[in-house]
Amino acid sequence: MPTQREYEDIFKKVFLFSDLINVPEAFDRISAIMERREFSKGDIITQQGQPGNEFFVLVRGQLSVHKNTLEGDDYKVALLESGYPAFGEGGLIDGEVRSATIICDSQAECLVLKKEKFDHLCQAEP
């Protein structure tokens, strides 16, 4: 798991969490419920059109963002790498379906926040 210092660096760069640095209790609670998950090259992290219930922060590796057209054609629209890019916030907040497919181009490590844990935290600590 990332150290306290690493979490601070990550949270500063993730829009959804950037204000938590100034609220130590909230920072500690979110840090405690995030899970570290490793992925292999070729793994599909999210699938366009599927329900979303997790939020991801890329810690290490490279990911491709793919979108399908109405005709079913697949297009690579973005590349995610260093700098702690985050994705899946729609699933975390509203349970939205995934707007893109995310595929690992290399070994990757993400911090993952499950909607169930996030919702429980929000209810316990409004």
C-alpha cells in the first residue's frame, strides 16, 4: 500500500480528493478504504456500457481508453500514464454505466475505491 506521503501526493493530483488534504480525518478515512489492485498487460479494467461501481487512480503502468461507435467500431481515444490519472468517478458517485473501455497496455497498479465502501463512509460521515 502507498505510504501516507504517497497518498498525499496522489490526492493532491486527483480532483475528486484534492480538498481532502486539508481535512485530515476525511483524508485518513478515504485512504483506509482504498484498495491496491494489480493488473496484467491485456486486462480489461472497465468495459463500456457496463455498470460502474468502482473509482480508479492509476499509480503505475499505462492504460488505453477505448470507445465503441454506434456501429460497433472500436477506437483508442486516449492513453493514461504517470501523474495519477483517475477514472470511474461517474460510477462512484451515481452508479453510471462505463463510458469507455480501459485496457492495460502494461503491468499496472491502481488504487480502487468501491462505491459500496464510499457510500457507507458518506452515510456514516456526512
